[in-house]
Amino acid sequence: MKTIQISGSLPPRFWEGFGCLSGDLGLANAPGGLPVRFSRGEGLTLRLDGRGADIVWGKAVECFRGLSLLAQHWGETVCLVQKPCFETLGIMFDCSRNAVLKPETLRYFFRKMALLGMDLGMMYTEDTYEVDGYPYFGYLRGRFSKAELRALDDYADALGIELCPCIQTLGHLNRALHWPAMAHMKDTEEVLLVGDEASLAFIRAMLESASAPYRSKRIHIGMDEAFFLGKGVYMHRHPYTPAFELMQTHLKNVGAIVRELGLSAMMWSDMYFRLSSPSEGYYDAASVPAEVVAQAPEDITLVYWDYYHHDEATYDRMLAMHEAFAAPKAFAGGIWTWTGPAPHYEKTLQTALPGLRQARAHKVPLVFAAAWGDNGAECNLLTMLYGLALYAEFCYTGDYDPAELNARFRAVTGADSQAFLDLTRFHHLPGVKDWSLRPVNAAKFLLYQDPLVPLYEADLAGVDMASHYAALAADYERYARENPEFSLLLTFYTKLAEALAKKCAYHQRAGKAVRAGDREEAGRCAALALEARQAVEELRLTYRELWYTTNKMYGYEIIDLRLGGQSARLESAAAMLTAYARGQLDTVEALAETPLPYTLLPDGALRGSYAWNEIASASKLDL
């Protein structure tokens, strides 16, 4: 532990924040330590030499980023002047797709945010917070209590970080509305019934309960992807009403409650653009009609979200279209944590950098990264740490320098960034081409592909998947040894690679053996299935330990069902192939069928599959 002696102008609650971060920084405040003088100014400046250090800060969180830079450059002579590109830089943690982060995990993230200089945190909670008077809201889903949120808000505030609630007030409410006790408020499976008195009372309760634990007056009210708005129960009760009219009515009602509660709202902007799109898409509208722009509230910030495009021209065009609105603007990029059990950092870099460059060019004041967990939150959010560093370093330096970013990452996390970047290799198979908007997520569909009804055999014909994952397993065994701070996380990826290697060895041979009538080879494939089953079971147990270490217990039952199902199916495959090998079966019917392409596109790109129900079987799963 290095010692420093702090003096000068400090923000409120600095010493509480320093106490939280002292261990992460490796710095202790004590008489006789290296003099560190703080002063208030604009932006962040660190001047360091053998006699001491001067840190100029503009925001409270910059004090802690400054100390992090001091620790990183200890013993050097440096002068670093950093003026952030964005007024506010944040991160949105998805706590709604089955995984709800433990408060201690969130405190860990807040400490890393402070060291990086990020000052806004949002837990995305569709139904995972308490709402007074609605006991089924978040029931058995791991919802945050108000006491938990107040304690988190206190902790973040000491670190110079503003927390604000991020909820939904129209769509994305399936898990709340599926309860019979709440079904009277739904239009469709996902969307609230607009204009209904019960719905409005519920929205008021959500806004009051969600905002109560926080100091911040900001609130994100969602409003995205309200597909089929007005085309469910609403249409049976009322004459046909265009979706735009319903959206305007609803937003007017929600906005009135927001203003009454003294809150400052932001919302996703896509519904305005979908109304103008020939395909109801977000990014293909040529313009937004003047009457739509005119009716948009001027006091609700519009958040342009884009995690898909690689070209700056798209971000430039979309931000210019947002500038037609009178409302303030924000930009949300993505850290690709929703591809399955491993993130996709190549896609993150390809999309985040052009988006950040154009957000800077358009002088967008508020920028944040979203780390989603679609379809079961299979990717542990610890993997997004490199993405946090990417957004922070771009904000403070205005550029992306891989070597500098790697140095900052090690200084803040104590880990090798390559262990995080290489997670993309779980999806990158040799010779497999990504689709333009959505990358191949091979780790997910290969993990859950059925051993007797394999949907992807033709898609991946001729690809040596087993060797790829065997090499990856060796790399991650080494990464786990070399990065003890993340030993459990990286051991999980070792187990994932081992399971995929065993499972792919089976898939590459089983169908061919049956179609060739090679019963001896089928017997060997039966043994491979049992080896894969053992590897999947070891993965499941490590997965469980990792989940319970970072998340509340809720939601892991889905992973147990998915991996437990794989284990059972591999046993069934071994039994059936053994019977075939012994001549007790004439064939194994599904393996004997000629494989047909599934997600392979005409240009040779592979779409992959992002939902378990599209992977597990050709049969319908909800009958």
C-alpha cells in the first residue's frame, strides 16, 4: 500500500468515497506520504513528479479517476490534461432478463466506474423493484427492495456517481402482466392498456416507487419497442386508433405524472422513428414527419440507441434526425453481452467507436453504454468491464488507443485485457462469416443444439469446431491462472470451451456415422456423447457458482433447465447410438435425415440464433 497525503479543495463526501476505494487504488492517506493537492477547475488534470502531485477536478468522480491515474503512473513524471467529450457518461446494467445483480456486485462496479471517471449508473428494472400496492410486481424475480436501492444510492453518491431509476411505462412488461392478478391491465402480452384507469394508477405507483429511493430527479421511462400497440385488448374495446395517436396520448399522461412528481424523464426514441418507417424499423426512416416532431414533448430527453452499425454515416444521419426535435438528446451504445454465454467484443468495438465519434461531433451531452442480457442473461456482466474502460477512455482522451486502454484496464481491474477480448473467440469459428447487423453467436447455439435433432449441422458443415474450442480451453485455463482476481469467471470460460469441444466432436461425427451406416463409428460417438455430458455437467456446476457469486439466486433455474436438458439429451443420444451400434435399431431417424441449412444466408453469412427456443428443437416448445 502506497501512502499519500491529501490536501486542498475536495468535494462533499470525498473521504467516504476514498475509504471505499482505498483498497482498489492501493493508496492510503497518511502523514508523510506523497503530497497530493486537489483543486477545483474544469476537466481533469494530473501533474505528477517526485515531489508530489496536483489534481484538478471538475466533477467529484474526477477526483477518483485522478487518483487512479496517479496510482497507475506512480514514480513517473507526467502531466495529463483530460477534458471529457461528454457532460455525463454512464452505464446501464440489465437487471431484468433473469439475472439481478447482487448489491455487493453493483458496489464493485461502482468502484470501477469511479476509477474510470463514469458518473451515471442505471439498473434497468422492468419488474425487479418494489411497487407499493402491487405484490406480484417482481414476485419471485429477485426485485430490489427500496432499502437496497437507498443503500446503493448512498454508496454511489460518495463516489461521485449519480444513480437514477430506469423502468418501463408502456412495453417490455411481460413478466409483470403475465400474472393473472395483473392481466387486466394488458393490451398485448408485452404492452400496457393505454388510457385505462387501472393502467394509469399502476404507472403512477411505478413512478413513485421507482424514484423514491434515489437522490436523482432523473428517470428513464422506457417506451421502446411497444410493438402491436393498440392491436390487442384495446382494439376489442375501442374503435381502431393509429399507434401514433395512442403513443401521444400515453406519453401525455405519463409526462403529466412525471412533472407532478418533479422528475426529469428520458425515453428511448425508436417509437417516433418506427412510425415513419416503411418496415416499422428504427434505422430506415428517411425522416420524421413534421407533425410527429411538433407533438413530441420538449422536456423528455430522447435517447437514440444503436448497437448495430459500423459506419459513422448512419450515426451522423440518425443524430441529425434527432436534432429536429426540441427535446434534449442522449446516445446509448452497447457492450455486446447478449449474444449468449460469452460477450462479443469485436462487435462492441465496431459499433461503439463510430457511435462515440459521432456523439462527440454532434455535442451530445449524455452518453451511456447498455449491457443487455436478452434471453436469460447467460453472459455474466463482469465480462463488460473492458467495455466500461473503452467508453471511459474515449470520453476522457477522445480516442481509442488499444495499448493505452489495455494499460488503464490493468490499472483499474488488475487483469489482462486480452482475457476479456478473446471471449469473442467463443463465437468466431474458422471460416464462418458474420451477418452484417448481428454477429454469429456460435457458443450459444452449439451449446444448446440437440444431439439427436441437430439444427445447425448443414450451417457448419466442414468447420472444425472441436479443435477450435479445445485450443480455447487451453488458453482460458492459462488466463484463469494468470488473472486470480477473475479466477472463477475465467474458469467458467475454460469449462464452457471444454464442453463445446466435447460436444462439437460428437456433432461433427454422429450424423455422418449414421448416414454412412457405420455402426462401429456410431459406438464411438456414443462414448463421445457421454464425455460431452460430463463436460456439460461440470460447466453447469461452475455456472451455478458464478451466478450465485454475482447475482441473486433468481433466474438461475432457467440455466439449470437448459443445461440439465442438454445433459439428459446427451445421455439419450448415447443410449440410442449404442443401440444402433449393437444392431438393435435400424437407424437413428433424425441423424439419418439429410441436413438442410437453417440460418445460413445465400451470401454465405450465418445469422446464428439468439433465443433458446429457436435452438433446442424444430418442434414447438410451448405446447
